[in-house]
Amino acid sequence: MSAVRVLVGTRKGAFVLTADGSRKRWDISGPHFAGWEIYHAKGSPADPNRLYASQSSGWFGQMIQRSNDGGKTWEPVGNEFKYDGVPGTHMWFDGTQHPWEFKRVWQLEPSLTDPETVYAGVEDAAIFRTVDGGKSWQELPGLREHGSGPRWQPGAGGMCLHTILLDPSDPGRMFVAISAAGAFRTDDGGVSWRPINRGLKSNFMPEPEAEVGHCVHRIAMHPSRPGVLFMQKHWDVMRSDDAGDSWHEVSGNLPTDFGFPIDVHAHEPETIYVVPIKSDSEHYPPEGKLRVYRSRTGGNEWEPLTNGLPQSNCYVNVLRNAMAVDSLDSCGVYFGTTGGQVYASADSGDTWAPIVRDLPAVLSVEVQTLP
Amino acid sequence: MIRVVLPYHLRTIASVSGEVELNVEGPVTQRSVLDALEARYPTLRGTIRDHTTHQRRAFLRFFACEDDLSHESPDALLPDAVASGTEPFLIVGAIAGG
């Protein structure tokens, strides 16, 4: 019987939640790396027992942990993320230029085909790659150096490269998203990059439709249609049908189009999920009601999903890396909150129940569907 | 033999309990002690000082013999009591954060 493994990163450690395919009874292990921030943990699609985790601390810096047994045991691997050459400067909050400084790894994206190869999205924004299972990391400097870097600036959470999408149909194509710079694409395996932000409009910017500077919170794709991208921006939910060359808004009837995560149903490429948040100054659900919104039309027409979610006095947030789907039938949808709850739906979002309620604030959620 | 006391989280990273004992060749300084520590426990590289610049991480301090040595030159000699193993070299995490 199939099973699912949910990897949860929190402010104070990692947790591994497992269940069989019915997804009714859950085993919870952890905290792993207790007391450390786990910005992200993810398994290799090529070897599901090979996991990677980003472990960081304001005191002790960055660690990368690797597991070869599905999260039962872990070993630290390489933690040196050295920018290529002299890293230069980006825009600071006051408009002056500020040196690039490594702070932490936000995203670990294992290769689709090789368990030893992993991409890392870091703060200050850059992309690194390991080809030796995390022992050593090398920057792909073409992103940071492609020319618009001096116009990138930190969002409130830092200048982070938080999303990496690998195109399953084209090994040379990747998409990344950076707060607050925007989305970028490579078609040559990470050697050269270009901004893909045409159609985005950010009213907080002096030039709202500038090539870069947009606070993109998350992008998502369905693996069967890698040219179709969905984006939750600081404000606005967006869609691209041409691999990011142009975007149009699909916020439609959402109660607010501010939010952080966005994800796509495993079997329905036009079914997408967001969690509307009241505003950029009030990071909690509107009216104290925790609602996932689902569109079955690729955007514009949205329905609230509330069954099993708190509909009063709920003031948690759902961060950008904290939503994921499994590939069972029916598709499971999962998200974690800053209040420490991890909610799961085994029926594509129709009904929800908490797997666990009282973890530290959840930073990331990833799901592995196991045979 | 040089004695080093690590903070809890670094003892976990290094998979040690209690004090660490190190052989240090030549003058006993912050640099030579940390070099020896990182050589014996490579997973500690980058957690106490920067990989490249070797600057102390901002929220860590170095103490010995009831003195704060954090701002001493990394090449200054540590107290004789540390060099002789009578007193430990303490790496302490700042009491900060939540």
C-alpha cells in the first residue's frame, strides 16, 4: 500500500509525519535538530529515502543535513556557500547599495534524476548547486551577475531566493523566484538567466511595472505543463501561459489577493490553491477565518474551502514554503501555519483535519508519495 | 592538552558530550585552538567563525579565566592556564533571541 511522508520545517526543528495511503492515522517523529530553524527539507525524487534539510541559527549559521534512510538518521554535510568572485551590491531598504552577504538557505531542490545533485536558493539571493550530495556547493553566478542585481532589494523577510522549479520536460530549464526581485528563468542549465516579470505590477515600486523589484512570494507549476506558471505575489495572484514571458492577473473573486503559498493539484493542472491573507500589514486570515481557496479553472473563479478549518478567532499565517500536495488519488493537500498546526486534506481540499496542532511555527511543508 | 567547552548546540553538531580535549602545536592562541578544533570536528567549520574571513560569529563569545577574550587578536596568546589545561577555553552563545 502506498504511503505519504510529510517533511515539516519549523522555527525550532524538523518533524517527519508519516501515514499510509488512507492518510487517517499519522506517526510523528521529531523534533530533529531541536532548537534550530529548519527553513526547508525535501526528498530526492530519484531516491525518496535521500532527504536534505536546511538547518540554520542566528548564533551558529548554516548547516545542511542529509539523510539516507528517509529521515530516521541524519548527517551534516557541507555548509560553505561562497559567492563566486566579488559579489557586488544590491539595493538596501533606504535605496543605497549594500554588499551581498550570505545568511541562510531557504530552498533545497533536489534534481529530478540524480540524488547527489541539489540546487539551493539562498539569502542574499543566489542559487548554488551540489553534485556530490551536499559535500560542496558552487554558485551558479549567472543569475546574480546577469545585470539587474543592483536593483534587487530585500523584502521584509530578507532578500531570499525562495523558490526553485525544475522543468521535467527540459533539463536545461529552471525557474526561480526572489523577494524582492521577481521571477527568473534559465534555458541552459543555470549558466545564463533573464527576468520574466512582464505583466507584473507592484504599486509600492517607483516604476510599478519595472523589469525587476517585484516581491514574488511563490511560484508553482504542474509537471505535465511546465510552460504554465502560477504566482502568488505580495499582492495579486498571477498566471503565465508562456513559461513566464508574460503574466496576467487571475485573482478574480478572492477576498484578498495578498498571500504567500500557491500550489497545483497533482492530477488537475488547472486546479490551484492559495491561502488569502488580509494584507501586508496584517498577516492573518480575513475575519479570523482560515480558508484555503481553490480554483478549478486555473484562476479567476475561486471557492473557499472551510470544512475542518477554524472559522473564528484564527490569526495564524501560512508562509510561502508551507503548502504541498501528494500524488495519491484523490490528491492530498497539506499546509502548515505559524501557529504550529499542520492541516491535511485527503480529498483535494474538500475536507481538512489537523495532523498535529502544537508544533513551533511552521516554515515549510513538503510531501513525498511513497510506493 | 587544551580543554574547550562548546555550547550545547555545537556539542550536538560535533557529536560530543562534555569538554573537548585538543592537542595544539605551537603557540596557543584563539586561532590555533579553533584550527585544531575544526580539524578534529570538521562539521564545526563555519559555525564559530566565518569560513573565509575567520571572523567570530556575532552571537558567540570567547571566555577564559573569567575574562572575555572575544575582542582579543586571534593571534594573541591565550592565558597560561588555558595553555596548560588548567582552565578551559569557553565558547559561549549569546543569551539572546527566543
